[in-house]
Amino acid sequence: MQNTAQNMLWQELAVFGSCDVADALSTLGVRGFIPNINLLAPHSLDLNVKVIGPAYTVKMVKIGDITKSADNRPIRSDHFVDKLPEGAVLVITAPHDCTNAVVGGLLAGRAKVRGARGIVADGRVRDLAELQALGLPVFARGLSCTGTRGRVRPAPCTEDSGPASVTVEHGEDSMPILVTSGDTMVADVNGVMRIPAAHLARVVELCQKSRPIEERCMADIQAGHGFQKTLAKYRPS
């Protein structure tokens, strides 16, 4: 799932945050922001939390929807969290009208043991005290008391196939965001970003170019220069 080139890019990306990535993707005309998903653990305002790593995607569907689906492939006999690769970011989507949690303390505990870098849930989570005690970064749409039993389960797939991609229905600019396993996830207190694998190197390059410009802008503004004049000087386009 990972290679040397990717690891080097992730190391270079580690000094930047989700806002830097958002600006870089905006320059490229690529949507990557996944809105309304916030940091909940270890603490909702932990400025030191930063997650960077490859997505490992899981789609949750309502129990009733599986029998109605044209996809008649069998359900995997193993649990997806037991197949979670070390160093991955677990990305789970759920129907937006589901009020139950898709991640709880036990699942997050197993993900941590598997070496996950974090969990991003386009859905609700529960067992907040347990999640915060684990120390594993968890981002989600909100909280719930109820679990998955009798409500949702992973979408069907063949026994020998892993997850491929999931769609966040209400992404940046209210447009769907496709997250493919292997895409880079960047998440911190400001939000969650998805970087398509094909754009990773370019995003890193743009972040590196923009950082000194941002620093010069801040220095001028702190020195008393006008906002508009400063932007015109350093960011004319």
C-alpha cells in the first residue's frame, strides 16, 4: 500500500496542515475538503493532532438496502478492521440519514492495535470517553448512543477483494467527493482533506512554495501594512 516515494512525500507534507492542502488543491482546481467532519478524539481542540496517511475505505449501508441492491456478492466473513493495513487512515462512510454510530471504542481500539494513523467517519461515533482515552485521532460528523447492530453493515464485496473507494455525498461545494483507497488523507483541528494519489507530489510542491509567501504576508500585516496592499504585493493573482 505504501512505497518509498509516497513516504518521502508524506514526510515533506507533515509540516503543513489541512488549510495548506486546501489552498494547494484549490490552485489545481481539485475538490478535496470533506465538510462537517470534526476532530473528536483525543480532544476536539487539540492543536497538535495531525493525521497524514493513505485512506483505507469502508462503505456502510443499511441492512435493508443490501437485499434490495443489484450487487449480490457475498459479505466478507472477516471484519474490515482486522484487515486494516498498518499506517492507514480508516475512512468510513454511512448514509446521512443514519442516526447510529459506525465507530465505537472497541473498533477504534482494534484499529489502534493494527497501527492505524487515525479514523475519519462520514457518520457518527460513540463511546467518546473510550475514544479519547485511546489517543487515536478520530474525526466524525457527530455522536450517537446506538451502534451498528441491526442497522448498518459493510457493503457487500467478494472474499478476495479489499475496499476500493467510497463517495462522500456532501463534500466540498456540496459536490460528492470520491475517496479511493491509497488517496492521502490530511486531517487536523481545521478539517479533513483528501488528496488524490495523482496529485500528491504537486500538492506538496505547492505547499512548499506557498509557505514563505504566507510568512511574508503575515510579517507585513503585523508590521502595520494594509491587508489588501499586502495581498496585492505577494499574492497578485
